[in-house]
Amino acid sequence: MTSVTERLADTLVGLRMPHALEALPLIVRSLEQGEITALEAIDRLLLEEYTKRESKRVAVAFKTSRLLPLKTLESFDFTFQPSLDRERIMALAGLSFIERGEVVHLLGPPGTGKTHLATALGVEAVRAGRRVYRITLAELVDNLIQAERAGMLQTRMRSYVHPSLLIIDEIGFLPITPGGASLFFQLVNARYEKGAMILTSNLGFADWGDMFGDPVMATALLDRLLHHSVVVTITGHSYRLREHMELIPDHVRTNKSLVPPPPPRKRGRPKSDRGD
């Protein structure tokens, strides 16, 4: 005659709950010895399955979202970047900006933690069950150009529109061709007020016209990207160069722009404007 434990094991197999099945003997033993109640046994059985499944889901999501290597808010050194409002970043980690379809702009010089923060917010979104994808602007534009040439633009475009959160990294590191700027605009327009984004850039918005080679296109992009947005500016030093600060030029360490020296004064009598 089939025992209750054997029947329960068969049921777990039918429900495809291998982790609960693996934990079943130990949980039954604890129940028989009076260490836990029947309700606690059910709770442990289901929790074992859920925890293992969730752990696997998150691990796969981190990989498919291109969030590896992982960066977390816990590992970010806020003391090194005093210009950052920690409470503001932690508020973003609440992910309400995703619900509202907003764009988060992380602006600052190289090495100041933009990618770390963008990735960390992506990690929080994955843990909350959101679909996330991270890509650099150069990769994004190149992929769209290749897809357009292959007649697969709409298919590729949908893959970038679908995620709840799209992270576009390294805006401003490389110039974008006019054709690439047009494709990027199509993507931004498709996600406008529908899907949240995080953009990281080492350029101010005033420089986008030069980066895209088209001030009109840049204006159209910013019109959509700044309409529902959060702008976080980081003015600190490079975290990667923190151990070599003495090697960094003064104008970089003080966040001042490099102003060229005035031209040398010419010696001798100045030339007359009148004809001889």
C-alpha cells in the first residue's frame, strides 16, 4: 500500500518540483519527531522549491540582461563621491521610475561610478522580477544598422523595446553617424512614455549635437529623453584612479576645464594700419 510520503513524492514529481522533492525526507523526519507542525512542514516544502527556483531565475536573468559582472548598491562607495545624494539613489532603487516609464540620466566624467550605479539599479530591477537589458550606445547603434541591412530592423527594434528597463551605457565615448542617430531616435521614440531607461554619459546635453553630428536630431532626442526624467550629475574623481591621484593633472583633479594660455605678445613696434 502506498504511503502518504510516497504519494506526496509522486505528486511533487508530477508538479515538477525537484527541490521540494529533494528536501522532502528531511522535512518529514522533522515532522515525525515533532520538531515542526504540519503547517510548518508545508511551508518549508514550498519555500525550498520557491527559493531554489527564484535563485536560478535571477542568475539566468543577470546573464541574459548583460549585467555581469554584478555591481550592487551595497558595494558602491558613496563616501568617495560626496556629490552624490545617497538617499536619492536609494529612492531610485525603489524602482517607481520604471512604473512611470521615466529616463534616468547619470552624467559625469569617466570612472565616477555611472556604470556601477546603472548596473546596480538593473540588479534591483531583476530581483524585483523586471526584464532588464544593458548595452553600450555604440553596440546598440551597430546592431540596429546591421539589422536594417539584413531587413530585420523591426524584429531587432522590438527586442530593445520589450524590456521594462533598458540601460544604455557609454553615451559620448564614440561619435555616432547620422544613420545611427536616426535609428537611435526611432528606438527612443518607440519607448517614449512606455518603457524606462537609464542612460550614462560623460557629456553634457549641450554636446549631444556634436556627438550625433546633427543638432536638430539631438534636440529631438533630448525633447523625449528629458520630458519625464531624473538627472543625476556626478562631479567627483575617477574611482579607478583613486590610488594614483598624484599623477592626475591639476585641472582634472579640480574638475576645471583646461583653458589654453593666451598667445605670446609680439615684440617690437606694432604695424600701422595706414598704407605707406
